[in-house]
Amino acid sequence: MSTINPPAHPEADPRVKAVFDDIRATRRSDFVNQLWHALAFDPALLESTWAEVKRVMATPSTLDPLTKEMVYIAVSVANACSYCVHSHTAAARAKGMSDAQHAELMTVIALAAKTNHLANALQVPVDAVFDAGR
Amino acid sequence: MSTINPPAHPEADPRVKAVFDDIRATRRSDFVNQLWHALAFDPALLESTWAEVKRVMATPSTLDPLTKEMVYIAVSVANACSYCVHSHTAAARAKGMSDAQHAELMTVIALAAKTNHLANALQVPVDAVFDAGR
Amino acid sequence: MSTINPPAHPEADPRVKAVFDDIRATRRSDFVNQLWHALAFDPALLESTWAEVKRVMATPSTLDPLTKEMVYIAVSVANACSYCVHSHTAAARAKGMSDAQHAELMTVIALAAKTNHLANALQVPVDAVFDAGR
Amino acid sequence: MSTINPPAHPEADPRVKAVFDDIRATRRSDFVNQLWHALAFDPALLESTWAEVKRVMATPSTLDPLTKEMVYIAVSVANACSYCVHSHTAAARAKGMSDAQHAELMTVIALAAKTNHLANALQVPVDAVFDAGR
Amino acid sequence: MSTINPPAHPEADPRVKAVFDDIRATRRSDFVNQLWHALAFDPALLESTWAEVKRVMATPSTLDPLTKEMVYIAVSVANACSYCVHSHTAAARAKGMSDAQHAELMTVIALAAKTNHLANALQVPVDAVFDAGR
Amino acid sequence: MSTINPPAHPEADPRVKAVFDDIRATRRSDFVNQLWHALAFDPALLESTWAEVKRVMATPSTLDPLTKEMVYIAVSVANACSYCVHSHTAAARAKGMSDAQHAELMTVIALAAKTNHLANALQVPVDAVFDAGR
């Protein structure tokens, strides 16, 4: 099920085809996953979303690609996005995440969730020493 | 403000003192932040929480300490835990996170939040290829 | 699947029948969706929920019906309620939401999610000028 | 700070006065907390909100008053509502919640948050035996 | 679907078998639900998670077992954990939750969610009287 | 407090100055709110965030400006972003939102939150008729 009707032949639209081609080239794979097919119902939204994903996740930067995928998974778990947890766990594995690292990632996420709820239940004021501002 | 009244002299309780001593020894710092003072209202909760934080965050493992802090920040941001975002950003900086890495961490968190909401709005079914199960 | 067992013949209960009749009359449709069948396990909960939905969503007011549906979708996406995203996207379409408006709604939701996470990561104090209070 | 300007003399409006009087009578206290002063900017919203709070929280029912307050706190913590966590923790204490019960409530909330995140990370399919539906 | 591949013969690992045996003994049932099969991919994570669940949920304490399950459901609903809502609703029913109590639990959760969003929309400052701190 | 140290003289950096100038020109106001000062610690993040906000929120489109602000508020409330609720409520007022519309916006948000939690508690399967997909 989905809330939009993805175009039956998305690549008939040259703007969609250009994005799909770039996805395939960037990932060195023929596979274009469902999220992009769904976003193809609006080429502008597809273009801007892919451009940002490519710029942030597929461009060398100060954080290594696997760390970025693990941060992505962490946010997706907390936001309860089933699709994103699945797709980014697959991506993390493709970038070398081992079973041990996956288990540890879950351990950190679970601990953070636990103390997030404890701190929000306690409503503790933030220590002044944590202020990075002026 | 807080929802509990932290004990005025927490270390008068030997169980609390043992935890605070271990926090100071583990972090090589005299500073014990407010969350632990607040949790001291229940020594058992204090002990179990600190034991887990120490085991997960302060024990060498397959993920490096800074990566774990960044995952922790990501979950805390998504769960809107102000205290946790402050304390773990300070911890990440203490473990060497640069301004550039901090900016990039925020960029990844922001992108993940964006696509989490897009995927949850589209309600796209998960691609079969992402299933890691049997 | 569901966590309750919806009554097999909900309209055998006159309180349930009265609500279902009002749903059909209000919507000018014979269709009563699953949420109401599920809520029928407790007639009082069914009555109070429908009364509020009818009062807020199906009564002319200062916000037009489509705007209200789009706000409803926005909250449902952020709260990760799959059922609600589906049902209220269908309702918005029935009230005239075009594909272009749907794409733009998603764009605004996605941007809001992004800056929500940025602001929660930065923990910026609120500007005094935004205070509407005395 | 707040996003609305609460009326300076809310009880000059007889609809507001009637609600405030009922809050004081129901709680046997002269104190009307800030949330109601804020909601007084719209008497209809004030009336419907208080009517529901009174009906659900201040009417004898199958769940005892303290259990209802603890459930309320649990939801408020997960939704990161600082105001609600404060006000309902105060209410739970007024209804007899001991320090030990408070600590245990936090322990259950923290564990639930932890396994919520684990299950959402694992994306485990729901066991058929948990289905209460037909 | 799931993000990990659960071991085909989990109890071939003695650490997993010990946990599964303890789950069966504690619950007096032969059934071990999918979450534990999934966690078996990492015996240490399985052990620590079960130990905490057993200690918090299956040990007599100041809160009765059904109250703890209802608090667990409340957090799981707010965190949108489908698996947890299903499994803990089944657990609450096994511990005696009636249909009337279930309906009332949902009523309280729904009201809390409503006022959480109202208070977060109003951004009302917390009344000083709610501060339990020094 | 904040997690970063905003630059003391942000407009000494020409990239920051260009963004701040564009914010002032777009809003026809001399005021640049704290979020942008904070984001100025990383000019690239500042530039990309403002470019997106300007494109989505300050460019004529199929949704009117006030509707977009109300959707933005709805997401921000559900994500518990205090800063965003304040800044976008102020923006909505500047674009003409009346007290009556504000009250109604809160009423819709509160109702959506309520039914989101009900549907997530009931775990009702989505009606096939809501599927917009092929």
C-alpha cells in the first residue's frame, strides 16, 4: 500500500530518468528502490531529495560512510520509520557493518532511548558546564 | 526544576558514594553531572543506569567512542531530550569531535529526519531485497 | 492483526448502530472504515471519539476542510501513525487535494522535520521576540 | 514564554469562570495551573479540554486514580512534554505515589523505551499469537 | 521481514539456550516469541535484555504486574512500536486486563497525547509549584 | 544555552553575510533570529538550510503561506521542538493567523494526536480502499 500512485513508467519522464540514472551510477547497481519510484510522482521533490541524499551520504567528508549510515539508522529507529530502518541497515551492511557492530549499534541506540526517557521523566536542569554558547 | 528532590548529601549513602566514585574514576574528573545527582534518589536505579552506561559507552568495543557518542546524540535529538543532547554533545567534543564533524553530524540527522517523514508520508512498502531474515 | 477483537456484528448494539449511521450520513457514504469497527468494542469510547472527530473535522469553521486534513496528516506523519496517514490522505484527496498540493504538503512536512531536528540538536534559546505572553 | 497571550483577567469571562470554579471544586484547591490560564484564550477549547480531563481522570472507573496518573506520565515522557511530566508527576504524588513507586515507574518507562527502540531496529514481524482480531 | 537474520537453530548456542529456558520457566509456557529469536543473533544483547525484562517485569515490586504492563503499553504506543504494543497488550490480557480496563487505558493514553500536544503548542512555562527539587 | 558557540561576528564571513542579507531582504525586517546565528558556525549548513526554507516557505506555490506555516507548526508540535513552535507560531501570526484560527489549529493537532495514539494502540490494519498505489 502507499498514499500515492507511483507512475507506471517513471523513466518516460526525462527528469525522473536523469535521477534514476544518477542513482544507478552513484550506487553502481541496477536497482532503484521503491522510495524513489514513489517520489517520482513529483519530479521536483524527487530531484531535490536525491540531490541532498547524494551530497550528504555519497560524498567524501569528515565522517566515514559507515558512521553516517549508523547515525541515519539511529534517527530512523527513534522516528519509527520502518522503511528507513530497513533501507539504511541494508546500506550499512553493504558498507561493511559486521554483526558485532550491528549489535553494538542497537545497544547504544537502546541505551540512549532509555536515558532519554529517564532524563525527560526527571526533568533535570542542564548543567551550566555543558553550555557551549557564549 | 525537576520532578524529584535530589538528596542534599547523596554521598552519605555508601551505595551512591560508590557509584559517584566510579563515575569520577572512569571519567578522570571530579565533576558528577546533575542526572546522577537526580538518580541518587533511588540507589538501585542509579546503580543499574550507571553500570549500563559504563559498560556500553566506556568499554572498548567494535565501535569507536566518538561514533558511539554521535549515535547517542542522534537518538537524543530525535527523542527531543534536551538534557541528553547537551551532555552527549559535550562528551563528543571531549572525545575529539571537531566543528566540521559536528556540522556534518547535524546534516546527517537532519536529512534522516526529512526522509523519515517523507517515507512515513508515502507509506511505501519495504523492498523485499532489504529483508535480512530467512 | 489488531490488539482487540472487533465485535462480529457491531450494529447489533444500538449505541454502535447510532454512531455508524451518523458516520454514513455525515460522509454520505456506506463505507465505515476499520478504525470505527475496532473502537466498537467499547461503545462509550466509540461515541466520544466520533463526536469529537465530527465536531472538529466535519463542522464549518475558520479553517477550511482541506487545510484541517493537511494539518491532520502532518501530525500523523510525525507521530508515525500508518493508519492515520492512510485514512487522512484519502480524506484530503476526497476534499480536493491535488497531486501538486500533496507533493508540496510533503515538502513542508519534510522541511519542518529537518529544522525541528536541527534546532533540537543546536538547543538554541528561543528569541524573546517570539514570546506572545505577557 | 508562551505562544499565546493568556487573558489578564480570565474570570471576567463567565465561561472561563465556570471552568475555573469547577477545577477548584473538583480538586478542592484554590490553585489553577498555568495550562488552564493559557487555554482560557479560547473558552470553547478550555471547556472541551477540561470536560474531558475531568471525565477521564476525576471520575471513578475501572482503573484507580494513581494508575491513570502513571499511564499519563508515561505517555508524556515519551512525547517529551515537559509541562505534562511536571504537572502529572505532582498529581501522582498528591494521589499517594511513593518515592519507591516513582523510581519503579521510571524503571518501567526506561525499559519500555529501550525495547521499543530494539524492536523498531530489528523490525521483527509480530507473532501471530498476539493477534486479538478475528 | 527483519533487519537481521535470526539463527536457524538458536538453542545450539548454550548461552541462547539458557536464556530461552529461563524465558519458558519464568512464563510457564513453551512459547518463545520472535523478539527473542531475533536478539539471539547476539547472545550478549539477548542476555542483558532478558535479564532486565525479567528483573523489572517479572519480579514482585511496589507496582503490581498489570500496572507495569499498562505503563509499558502506554510508552510503546507513544513510541509507535507495533511489535511492543502487540506483545504487551497480550501480556496485559494474560495478567487479567479486562475489555473495560483496556478501553480505559486507551482513553487515558489518548487524552495524555492530546494534552501533550496542546501544552507543546502553547509552550506554557511550568508552574513553580510543580518543582519537586530543592 | 546551546550546543555550539555561535560566531561573535557572524557577518565578518561573507558567506554568512550573504545569507543574513537575504533573510532580511526576504522578510523585509532587520531581525535575524537565533537559529540562523547558531547555524552560522558552519556556513555550508547555513546556506543549504536557508536556501531550502526560502524555496519552500517564501516562494508562491499551490499552498498559501499561512497553510504552510500551520502545517509547519503541526509537525513541530508533534516533534516537540520548542524553538520551532515559537518561531513558526510567530510567523503564522505575522501572516494573518487570528486567535480563532490558532485555537482551531490546536484543536485539530490535539485531535490528530489523540487518534494517532488510539490507532497505534488498536493496531488496526489499513483498509484496502485507502491504498492509492497500483
